[in-house]
Amino acid sequence: MRNPRRTASTAAALMIGLALVAFVSIFAASIKASTTEILEDSVSADYILMNDNFQPFSPEAAQRLSEQPELAAVAGMRFGPWKLDGVGKTLQGIDPATFQQVVRTEVTAGSLDGLSSGGLAVRDQVAEANGWTVGEQVPMEFPRTGVEQVPVKAIYKDNSLNGDFLLGLATYERAYADQADSQILIKAAPGVAPADSRAAVDRVIADFPNVTVRDQAEFRDEQARQIDQIINLFYSLLGLAVIIALFGIVNTLGLSIFERTRELGLLRAVGATRRQLRSMIRWEAVIIAVLGAVLGLAIGVFFGWTIVRALASQGINEFTLPAGQLVLFVVAAGLAGILAAVLPGRRAARIDVLRAITTE
């Protein structure tokens, strides 16, 4: 109360640091929750195969896997660039017969089965924006064959996995020189034990060391691990900002004790013990730290909610509050405040009473 502006500035420094930490935590938790939702809602495959460096690999892997009796569906997915009126875009090349068994796609017009003879499927929002309907001819410019009039065979709802365009494999093989899979989704045959289907997959993929096999649980864990690695880097950097803010609390308390020398001396003169003075300083530090932490969490939650809303169209649509982590941040801030009060508290307790009460 003696210098509220200085106290507010000290709390503000901690507030900014905790706001960023809370924002990063909420954003990471929301990405994990959104990824889990996409997998549960859109992917019916039991295994997901891909290169950890996101490099394409030989389509022979999918061909040999499809020959295994333990596997019901093997869908290789290929990605390719193309242009629409000179604007670069990306599509996925698929075999609709196997693709529909491993990816749940809600079709609003036409049928994905029509892609078996070639053609294009378009996300509903893209089709609406361009005024396309089933049967429309889309002028697609491919790297190998140039501009082709490709018919729209189906329009589907966004599931955050299919992207904007699905191209039938017959058209893809004609339009692109490079034929390589970027991902393979596999569904085990009915009645086959998970151990047997996994053994069948591993037996084939042993000849393709650049391809990694994961079931859905392993894939989710791997995605979460990659997110955590990035988040931990942010935590390390933001931790420095929080430490600097705690030094600010130490300085603020130190200046406060210097300015209140006479007041502290009078408290000692009327019977306050050294322990009571240390406790008073300690509670002042905790109040500053918790105030900054609570305000920081409020700001962090707001910005976390804002970024999730802004990225909803990119598949991050699950706003998740890591309540345990947020509570832990407040508790840690309080404990840090106690630690920051150690030296100022000792200084206050060691004030010479006679000299203090004569201080102007």
C-alpha cells in the first residue's frame, strides 16, 4: 500500500510470464485433444504406416500388405501438387474401395465409388466457394499432363483429415510421374487377433526400414510426444522470464523494507517477534506472486480460447483446459513467493530496534 505502482509493476512481470505459460499449455492440450478426436471420429484403421521424416516410399509396401490374409483393407495415400487457374493446391490420391474402409467420410453428393474410374472429390466448402456440383468439369493443371478437365464425382464434409481434394488413383497415376505412397492405413480382417495382424504387418514392413508401423494408440502417443518436445522448449524459455519476475519480487520487498525501517522498528518495540516479521514479509511476497499468477492465468486462458477458435478450420477445434497444470502453476507461484521472501524476511528480522525507531 505504501507504493502500489511498484507492487503492481512487480506483479505484472510475473503475470506476463504466467500468461504465456498458461497459453502454451492450453494450446498444447487443445492440439492433443483435437488430434484424438480426429482419429476417433475419422479413422477406422487399426494401423498407420508412414515415414518419420515425411518422405514418400515405394507403393510396393501397400501391394504386398494387401496380399496378407490377416488384413482386410490396405489403403495407400499419395499427395501431389496441382494448380487451379495458376494457384498452387494439394490433393490426395486414393483408391476409393480401400479408402472408405479405413477413413470415415460423410458424402453429401455423389459417391466416392465413382473415383474408381478416375475423377475428383471435393470438400463441401470448397465446392460451394467455386460453385461446383457433381458432374462439373474442373480444369486441373498437373505436373506431367498439363491441364485436364476432371469431373467432380463426389462432395464430402470436412473431417480434418481428407483435405480439400481427393483424386481417384486412376487419374493420379496418369497425371504424376512419381508414384509413391506417403501414408498407408490398414484395417485388420474380422476375427483376427491384434497380435496376428500386427505380426503380418511387421513381416512385410521388415523389408521397408524407412517405414514405421503404429497402431492408433501408438500414433496418438507419438503425436503427443512431439508436441511435448516443442512445448518443453517453450517452457524452458518462459521459465527464464518467470525467474526474472521473482527477482523483481525480491527487489520490491527489499525496497519496501528499507522504506519501512521505522515502522518495522516500532513493531519490534511493541512486541512483534522476528518470526512474525518474517511471516509478514513472506505473506506480502505470496500475495504479489499469487496475484500475478491468477491474473496471468486469466489472460492465458482467454488467449488460448481465442487461438483455438481462430484455428478451428485447421482441425484444432477442441478447447481443453489442463486444470491440473493451471492449479499447479498458481501453487508454484505461491511457493516461489515464499522463496523470494527469504532474504528480505531475514533483513527485516535483523533490524536494530533502537536505530530503526530513530530513523526519519
